[in-house]
Amino acid sequence: MKKTGIIAFVVIFCALALLPFAANAISPKAPLELDYNTPAIKSLEEHKCIESTEFMRSSHMQLLDSWRNDVVRNGDIVYTATDGTKYEKSLDDSCLTCHSNPEEFCDKCHSYEGVNPYCWDCHDSFGLWRQNESNEALYQDFLASVEGGQE
Amino acid sequence: MLEKVFKGSKLYYGWLLALLVLIGAGVLAYINQLVNGLQLTGMSQDVNWGLYIAQFTFFVGVAASGVMVAIPLYLHDYKEYGPVIIFGEFMAVAAVLVALLNVVVDVGYPARLFNVVLYPTPHSILFWDMVVLSSYLLVNIIIGWTSIAAERKGTKPAHWVHVLAIIAIPLAISIHTVTAFIYCGNVGRPFWASAIVACRFLASAFAAGPALLLLISFIMGKFTDYKISDKAVDTIAKTVAYAILANVFFFLLEVFTAFYGNSPHHTEPLAYILFGVHGHNQLVPFMWAAAVLIVIGIVILLVKKWRQTRGLLIIALLCIFLGCWMDKGINFVLAGFVPNSFGEIIDYVPHPNEIMVIVGTFAIGAFVLTLLFKVALAVREGIAQPAAVAFSEATRAAAENQKAAEMEEAVEAAKAEKAAREAEEARIAAEEEARRKAEEEAAKAAEEAAKAAEEAAAAAEEAAEAPATEVAEAAEEAAPEAAEEAAPAAEEAAE
Amino acid sequence: MTAQQHSERSLTRRNFVKAGAVACATGLFALNGCTLEEVKNSQLASEFQGIENKQYGLAINVSMLDALGGQEFIDTIIAACHNYHNVPKIDDPKKSMDWIWTQSYEEAFSDIASTYVDEKTASYAYPVMCNHCTDPQCVRVCPTQTTFKRPDGIVMMDYHRCIGCRFCMSACPYGARSFNFMDPRPYVEKESMNPGYPTRSKGVVEKCTLCYELIDQGSVPVCVQAAYGCITFGDLTDENSEIRQVLSQAFSIRRRVELGTGPNVYYIFDEETASLYANGLNLGGAHGFEGDLLEGGE
């Protein structure tokens, strides 16, 4: 009696613990589609991030972590990419200049992967700024000028 | 051993349940604080530490006070504290826990607390506080648990446990010293930047901590079989008396230094808690309440008859514990921020949510304390494990057997000793008898010789000049010889 | 220059948002912070060599500030700083966030203030902020090296690391630090904020960083730009620096020097220059006036 009770407990516990994995394995995973259609990306001659897409997908967090230490702690603000191009090490002023739609790009993938970085607690003030109506109007003017400039 | 916490009376379970309710309320309040931030406290940009850090400071002191039981026992072999020490160690564990919890609820970004370990910073006192506090917690858990486990088995703890207990003594002093260093390194806060802060902290801790230990012991004595010896109670009460006197003395040193020198930087914080400054007097009631309570406590503790009256002693201990808490758990931290960098006085108004969180941390401490004491008491009472009971009975029987054998031996030895003593007495008696006989004979011989000499003298009075003295000497020589010859005969007779 | 005109000229977001923010903020001036493009051109020319050993400091000419309008004028400087750095505006004085603010003479200099002081000195408003001390207490006590001293003397905050223990606030003798008791974002004014600069999160301490990001790009702090020459910025260890020139020519004091922290914010009393300045005379660069910093000041 005691032994079977223990075995039953172990089985039920393992089943419960493994349930999320099982559910994930069975459920079909909708392919993730990210939005790259921002004015700044459209205006690029070559649709390319600062490093290869594979590297950015796998290691952007390490890159950003080293950037923030370099900038904040060492005053080193210049990133030299593999192809020799130099960029400012800045989430707001480099990354989000192109990816000006973090909800459709960053957040979408993060929620897909079930991670919750706290970058936006402080960064992307631009989104915050746009919450103001008059600023939104300014922003629309800006977008119009960007699109107009492309034509 | 841990299973012992599940066996208890209804009262025991009711108490735990009540604590769990308080813990639940505290956790909810803390979640509220996590969501809304530390605005749910009385803290401000000027008074940036509040009741949380004050509780941390006070309970580090309670934890450190375990040494007031440990030093007499481990360094001076004061046996009365043998049964008490385990409770001192377990109380230290619970107190460190309350202290650490109050740090956790105090920080603004608790998810990053591990940064203290990830980026160790030796020039920060908080880093060292983390080091000594976690070491002290670990050491006390190990000592307490292994001691009680050894007690259950009826053996003595291993030697290394004793070594660890010795190590814990300087560690206990260090946790409160380092906590004092958090304050006294701040040159911009004259109330804290005093060399005597660590001494004050230790003195008030060594008063409040043992007072709490005694109070808890009395409560346990009421509800369980636990008994603390009157001698131990009185010694601890004396410790409390000395410590609180030292604390008052140190505080008066601060008062003298500040007001005699009369530098406004030093007088203003003290004036703030003693009299109030510019209408700001919210800490004044605590200061004077603490003063009155502590004086009452001191008076009772100093009079031997009152100290040894249990009811009065309880009042004294309560007074001293509360007085120390008001002094260190409220006033010391808050008064340090007066005045601020610009000579302004900002009052501290506690937030209900903050008080609920603090109550929650106290409840967690009380919960852990209850469980640990329960384990210790259950092991002492030997009620839980039949095997342990059998083991202790077997050891007792073995001890009794051994005792019987020892007694037999002792009886034999006593008999043999008695016989020997009798023989000796007989021999002495025989000797004396022989001596007396010999003396008598010698005297008789001397008399005869004298008589003969007299006769000879009378006979030779005219012509022969034989000296009477020579005859006498000859007689004397003859007498001991006779006695010696008589002695063996006497001994033989005695045997 | 309006934000729209600006955006027509340059398409980089940063330039646009900065101009927009500043135009909305005070209407007094535009920042000449580097655009991404400019960084590429000027800064990237040489590889990063590390921060040089210096001790940056500020010399605040309180007489000149008074001549330009006193508290009212200083408020525009404070707004420029707070808007640029998205410092939340919280009305409750117990929780309010400040990187730079004003105190009276008696308050700012309580240790040395004369009882019978001349009217002018007593009536000035004194801007106070982080003193970027030579031997900072806050850096000593921080358990995670969140606040640290850069080689160039800036006492810097790494908000990514702060656990919010507020030890630095207890240690700072200048009251220069503010703690985020609540989420600051709802309190950041959206019409005047700087979209190109991060905010902070709930539960961390913040303070003046001497605009390290502008200094790293070869510019000067926002307050210096907004002060029309009343605040001089520079390297105090370099005897030929402008700040040393300014300090050598006028009487100056610092806050709470006796504590040994070595504050590097100097308060200059200079009636003569102030009166000249008030009369609209152009003083040139000797007192920190740089015309190009005031571009767009109409």
C-alpha cells in the first residue's frame, strides 16, 4: 500500500511536471513573422543589420550586454562591425532607429520565445513620447517626410 | 528530526496557523509594494532608510546576542547554560532570517540582489555585511542542528562542532560591528558618524537579545515541559543588567560629547529625539518611553530580591526589550537623517503597507523559531521516536549496571580498608602495651639496681668506692633491651 | 528651427527627436548633440583609446545667474536638464526626483553661511547637483559598483546594475541623489521629454551624470549649454583649461569641503562680470560663453 502510493505520487508528479513540455511538443507552432517595414529600413539600400541575421538572432543579447557595459562603464561608444562599418553603441540611437516598431519586432519574438527582458522599462522612450497627441502629430509629419524623401 | 514539527497540540497548530495568516498578509503587502514601488513606505528622498533597515539593525543585534550564552558555556565551561545554548542558537537563526528579510523587502530592485555576489565589492560595508551574516546564519544552523541530532542519539556532538561554536563567537560580534560600520562610515551624518556606535549596538543587543531569550523560555515553560534552571535565569538576567547599563552609559557619552561641545551638527539629531526641533517632535515620545522603560528595567534587575521574583523579572525584561527596540528599531536610523544636507527636517510617516510587511517578516521569524524550538523540545522530551527512547533506556540500563558494579567494588575496597585500619590500630595498641611493660620492667630493674647500689654503697661506704651512677647506667641499658625483646612477643600476640 | 524643418534636412531619427524635444521643452535653445551621421564622421575617425585621466568640474557663476533672471532663469536650466534626461516630475516633495535644483544660501552652505550676510549673497538662488567628488562617499559604499568614478572624474551611474539599496543616498553629504519610489514613466512629461534618451526604472537611484554621453561625443553638459555662459565646464586638473581660468579670476566656494570628499562644483561670486553681462556686453569665451552652444535660441 505504502509502496504503490509512493509510486503513484511519483508518476503523477512527473506527469504534471512534464505537462508543459508535452503540450509544447504537440501543439503546432505558428511560424513567426516579424515586421521589417519601417521607414528607416525601407530607405536602406541593402536590407542588412549591423551583423549577419544569424548572429543577430542568436547573440543580440550578448552584443547588447557588452555594449551597455562598454558605453556606461568605459565610455566606449563605437562599435566596429565585422565588415568594418562603425556604429554608435546604442539601443535607442542605433537599433531603434531602424527597428522603430519594437512592438512588432522585439516584443513579438520575445513573447514567442517566452522571454521577458526589461529593456523597455527604461529604453524606447520614443514610444513613450509618441503617447502625447501633439508628439504623435509631429511623428506623423516625420514619417511623411521620410516617405516623401524616398520618392 | 524535522518530522517532529508535525506532532503537536491544538494550541501549537493554532499558533502556527495564526502566524501563517500574518505571513500571508505580509506577503500580499509585499506584492503590493513590488508592484507599486517603495512609495508604499514612509521613506522619502531625505529619509531614505526607514523602518525596514531599522528592523534589520535591531534583529542583527538579537542574533548576535547568542554569544552571551555561548561565551560562558564554551569559554568558561559554565554548565548551567548547557540546556539553554541550543535555544540561543536557534533564536539567532530566526533573528538573522528576520534581519535578512528586512533587507530584501527594503531594496528597490530585489530581482537584482544577486548582483552583490556577482560584483563583489570589498570597499562596500554592505558586501561584508552579506558575508558575515550569511556565514553566521549557516554556522548557527549547523551547530544547532548537529547538537540536537547528537542529543537525540545520546552522544556528544563531534569535536568540529565545538570548534565551530568557538568560531561563531567572534562571528557574532562581527555581524553587529559590521552593521554599525554601515552607519558610522557616513561622514555626512553626524549622528551616525561616531566611533561608539558599534559599542552601543553590541551593548543594546546583549541586553535585548538575552531578554528575549528569557521571555521565550518562560513562555515555553508555560506550555511545554521545558524548564530553565533558576541559576541560569538569574545569570542571564545579570547579563542583561550589565549590558543595558553599558548601553545607557554609551548613550550618555554621546549626549555629553554633543551638548558639551555644542556643535550643531551633533546636537541637532539628539535634540530632535530628546526635545524635538522646530516643532518636529515625532520621535520624542519613543525616546522618552524608551528611557522610562529602560530605567524601570534597570531598577528591577539591580535589586536581587526583585530580580529573583519571576513576575517582576518578566516586567523588567519586557521593559528592556521594548526600550531597546524603540531606541534602535526606530529612533537610531530615523534620527540619522536629521537634519538633511540642507538643514531641513523631514518627518517619517510610516505607511500601513510597510508595517504589514514588517509584521510579515516578524511572523516568518516566529514561525521558523517555533519549528526549530519544537524540534529541540521534542528531542529533549524523547516523545517522538521509539527507537530513540529504547536507545536512551538501553544507555540508562547500561549506566545502571555499571553503577552497580562500581558500588560493589567500592564496598569491597571499603571492607579491605577497614580491616587494614583495624590491624594497624591493633599493632599500635600492642606497641604501646609493650612499651609500657618494658618501661615498667626497666623501672623495676633500675629500682633493683638502685637498691643493689644502695646496698653496695652501704656495704662499701667506708672502703669500696663504687659509683652508683655506673650501676644506674647499666640498669638503663638493660631496660630497652628487655623492651625490644618483649615487642615481637607483643606483636605476635596481637596477630 | 522647428522639428519639421529639422526633419526635412536630416532623416536620422535622433536628430529629429532631439530637435523636437528641445523645441517643445524650453523654446530657448537647441542642443547640438551629435547625430548618428556626425558620430560616424568625427568620433569614428579615431579608435577608442579609453577615457583620459581628468577631473571634470563645473564653475557656477551665481552672480551672473542672478543677473540673467535668478530663479526664473535657473528654472529654464533645470527644465533643460530634466527634459533632456527624462527626469520625472513628481509633485510630492518627499518623492520628487531632481538632478539639479536650487537651494538658498543658508541651506546650500549651512556650514559656512554668515549670520550677517550681504543682501545679494543671501538672495541668490544656488543651483545644486552632484558634485562629482574627487573621493566620493557614494562610490565607496555601493555594494555592486553601480556608481563608480570614471577616469575623467565623472561619478557615474550604471542603472542596469542598481539594486536600490540607497546606501549611496545615506552616504552622499550633498543630498544629490534621488530614488525612484514609483515607476517614473507616468511622471515624465510627454510633450517636453527627450525620446532619444532612456528613462529609469522603478527601484533604482539616479542623479546627475554630468551628461557623460555628450562629453563622450565631444560636447558639454546640457546645463552648461543652457546657462548662456553662467556655468563653465572643464578639466580642473588642467591649469590651462577654461574652468581654471575662470576660477583664477574670481572668489569661489564649494559645499561642505570639510568632509574631505573633494566636491568639484564651484560657486563663483563675480558682481563685476555679472553687471557687464546684464548690460548686454559680449564677453567672449573667457567666461564660458560660446555662441555656437546657443544656436536656435530665438
